[in-house]
Amino acid sequence: MPETTDTGPAEPLLEVTDLRKSFVTKRDVFGRAVAREDAVRGVSFTLPHGRTLGIVGETGAGKSTVGRLVLRLAEPDAGSVRLLGADVLSLSRRDLRRLRRRAQMIFQDPFASLDPRMLVGQTIGEPLLLHAGLKGAARTARVVELLGRVGLPAGTADRYPHEFSGGQLQRVAIARALASEPDLIVCDEPVAALDVSVQAQVLNLLLDLQAERGLSYLFISHDLSLVRSFAHEVAVMNHGEIVESGPGSELFGHPQHPYTKELVSAIPVTRPGRRRSAAVRRAAASIPAAPEPPVVRPVLSHVLEGDPS
Ligand SMILES: Nc1ncnc2c1ncn2[C@@H]1O[C@H](COP(=O)(O)OP(=O)(O)OP(=O)(O)O)[C@@H](O)[C@H]1O
Ligand SMILES: [Mg+2]
């Protein structure tokens, strides 16, 4: 694959330009499309190495579609996606498979995204075999290592998905994503289905992994408070377009676009001017002692520096 080399520091990990996608919403009796809906209408953004871009917006805004288009899980109608120096939309199937190894996705519902008939060890071991050719004891050892990294005991490998809670299973999904040593993880509402206390644990795990491995996240959510605390940059989507983007503190502190203003005004406020800190305090209060050793650190600290709360 000629182009998929590591990009230089100057080139972003991911560069999306004027991405477009419409879906057929109505067909005639011959199966011909008679009505289409524009789900993504000219979306552009860049994501640097080791950073998080949050995409927020209401249901139907096109957030998940953007995530899928970036990984070419759906085919765009137009636009370009440059990932790790490769032009994703012109790659052959074979080259795309290789690139996919470095770009993973985790979903809102791990029960639906993991195969219920596979033991957790098989689920995590599959990409190890496919991408790294690991077999036998070496593969088992790596599965155990990955489970440990996401805070699960080795015995987890011999159990089925239905034996776990949502939070535990989302950790399994993260371990599976990590197995292929990705550079990018598209996280589509990864904690939306979890209790608040478990949400904070999973988010902290993602932050730790980012710090350790220089991972980049495309973090899709409709929870503005959460995205504001988690993402370095935020893009607000409405009706298939990014209407405003920038660092969360600026975007939510001084929203310019009427739609962003509307979204921000809908964030629950405990005291005027303390929106962000309220959300973060809620998460912090629910954090049990150090989900991952060795160092207990403040929740979501990487974006809180300078926050007065
Ligand atoms: N496979 C598909 N076939 C037809 N229409 C689709 C398909 N996928 C998405 N859409 C439509 O595209 C629009 C954007 O959907 P998308 O799932 O990207 O929104 P979203 O912002 O992720 O919403 P949510 O917050 O509810 O997950 C919606 O109107 C949806 O109905
Ligand atoms: Mg979605």
C-alpha cells in the first residue's frame, strides 16, 4: 500500500473535505429512487494526532453517518477522506482492510456490537490473529494483557458477552479495538447507554489510553457537557452540516451560530457561568478510587487546566 505510511507531524491524522452522503428515502415500484435525504452535506474537518474531536448535534444531524463515512463503512457520494496519509476513498479493498486495522470504531451498545456467540477471549483474539498473525499461547497472553489494560481480570476471556454489565462489556469492546493497535478510534456515543458512574470510568480509561498511546478520537455524542469536558475541539452538526467548530471552552462560552446558542442554552445549569464545572463535578463525584492504577488523577484533567472550578 504505497500511501499508508506514517504521516509527518505537519499532516493531521485525519483530514475530511466536503464529505457528502444522501440516502434513498422512497422508491417506486421498479425500485428506482424517487426521493433522497441529504444526511451529510459538505462536512470538512481535521483531526491532529493524539487529539479528540467531538461531534455534537441532535438526533438525525448526521453524526454517525460521518463516522461511518470516514472509515468507509458507508460509501460517500462526494468529498475526500485522508487518513494516515492515505486517500481512503480510492483505496483497493485490500489496502482498505490494512488501513482499517489502524482505525477502529466503538459503538453505543456493546451488546449489539459484539458477537454474542463468541467468548470474550475469541472476540479480542480475532484481530490479533488477523492483523498480527498471533496464535496459541502468544495470542492468549496478549488477550490477557489487553483485558488487564482495560481493567478486567484474565478470567473474563472465558465468558460470553451476556455475562457482563454494559460498562464491563464496553471495556471488552475497547480491548478489541486496541488489539489491532489503532491510531484512530471513532467512538459513537460510547457511554450513552451507561450509568453516570460507569461513564466516568470508561471516559477515564479512554483518556489514559490516549495519553499512553497517542490515540486520536472522533468522539460522537449528543451530550454537550460531556463532549466539552472530553474533547479538545468540538464540531456542532445540524442537518448534515457543521455549523460551528472550535475549542469547547470557546464554542460553548461564546457560541456564534444560532443553533449552537440553542444547544448551549439547553445544557442544564446549576449556577450561571458554571455549566462546565457542574458537569465535571458530577462526573468527578461518581468516580471510584483509581479505576486504573498507578496514579489517581482528577477526572478529565487534560482539558480542565485553567478551569476555575
Ligand atoms: N442506512 C441508512 N439508510 C437511510 N437513511 C439513513 C441511513 N443512515 C442514516 N440515515 C439517515 O440519515 C440521517 C442522519 O443519520 P445519523 O444516524 O447519521 O444521525 P445521528 O446524528 O447519528 O443521529 P443520532 O443522534 O440519533 O444517532 C437521518 O435522517 C437518518 O435517518
Ligand atoms: Mg448516531
